[in-house]
Amino acid sequence: FSLSFCFLMFVVGRSVSAALLRSGGGVVFASASAAAANRLTVPFLSSLSSLSSLSHSSLSSSKTVVRRSVRSFSTTPTMSKKVAVILSGCGVFDGTEVHEASAVLVALSRAGAKISMFAPDKPQLHTINHTTGEPMEQERNCLHESARIARGNCQSLGKLNASDFDAVIVPGGFGAAKNLCTFATEGASCTVDDEVARSLKEFVDAKKPLGFCCIAPVIAAKLFQAKVTVGSDQEAPEWPYSGTAKAVEEMGGKHCVTTMDEVCVDTERNIVTSAAFMCEAPFHVVHDNVAMMVNKTLELA
């Protein structure tokens, strides 16, 4: 009898654990679920119920800062949103940060979104030798370089129309501050590329969500005086670009301090932002932070 009872509890425990873990807006890694199921204690199941409630409440769209208390990501496509991704080249120092772009694409793909990539068809501000950080004499084109990330399937930004998409996302990298706008050279007095401005304004006018990460949120601050985050506003070794928060305020935006477990949501304009590599964090932490931004943007679409 005792062996049969234990086996029954094991089966029930696994089912309840899986159900509770999925109720928080995603599926926690399978290894964690299996380990939890094997414990089979009433106190543990009670704590899971509390955790599920906490995770669900922390994702309320009415909050400016959205925090995911347990890193969870959907592994089953649940939507078919059309999302435009605007790139700015290929490489952190003169184009799109490739790890942020990859994180965006993975999160969109995992959610079942239909992805189209775009970039300005114009020369980059300059080309940087990524081993030395020094400028190089050769000239490179933003669209051509962005096609490296897009596996060749990248269109000119002039072809982007908000009416064809449910949302737009702009990864970071210095290219966002050098090629999509002039923030890298002019700070708060910067201007935004005409095609970038046109495209993003179309999404705002249509009340469709926009997502930005890393340095890219300065574009939203400049164009829309939006509430955005670039992470911390206090200088620290892990936050080397914290001075950007002051520039956001100077451009008429509002800076929202966040950790790497949080994103900022401007509910008035449907703009979602996250810090990403504005923080000197490990790759997986940045990846998770970007995925949170993407998932929240999709939630608003």
C-alpha cells in the first residue's frame, strides 16, 4: 500500500507543480520543475502557489516597472504577431550589439512572431576595429552590415510601414547612437535619422507597441519624451554608462531606474525599454533582460 501511495503522490505532485509553474506567464526550466516535483511535500506545494501568485501580480501592465521574480519564458508559440526589428549595422562599437539582436530574435521566434528586419541604407558613421577600438579607414553601409545578423534577409528602412506590423523593436549597440541618431556625438542635442523618426512615429500614432534596449531608449526619449530606462542613474563599475540617464531627462524624457530583473513600461505611449548591456552583466543575464522587454512588448501588441 505504501509504495502505491508514494507513486500516486509522485504523479500528482508532478502535475500540480507543472500547472502552478505555468500559471506565472511562462514555463520555468524543465530541470527545475522535475526537481520540485520530486520533493513532494505539502509545504513546498504551498510555496509554489504563493510563488505563482507573486509572479502573476508582478507582471501587471499598469506598473511602470515590470519585474519577473522567476526567470520564465514561453517555449510554446502562443501568438502570430508581425514584428519589425530595426538594426543599425553589425558590431557593438559601430552597429547593432549582436548578442542583443540575437536575444531579440530568439525571444520573438520562441513566441511564434513573424519577424522582418530593416536597416537604414546609408553609410555608417564610421567603422571600428573591434580588437583595438580604433577607427578604420574603410566605409561600411548600415544595411549591408545589418544583413549579416539577418542572414541576408534585411530590407531598407524606407520600406517599413507600421500598418504592416503589430510592433517594432530596436536593439542597442553604439550603432543605435551613431547611425540611427547622433546621440554618440551630440548627446542630448542629438537628432534622429529621418527614416527612423518616420517609422517609429507611425507606430506611436497607431498606438502600436515599441521596444528598445541598451542605448536605443534615448531615441524614444528624444522623439516622444517617453519614460524609459537605461538601467541605473548612479555611477558604478557595473553601470559605466549611467550618465545617459541625465541626458534622457535633458531631452524631456523621464528616466526610470531598473535592475537587470526589470523593464520599464511607458503605458501612455506603449513603449517598453530595458538596460541590456548598459550594465556590465554576464551574457545570460543580458539575454534574459532583453527577452523580458520583448515579451512585454508582445503582450501589449
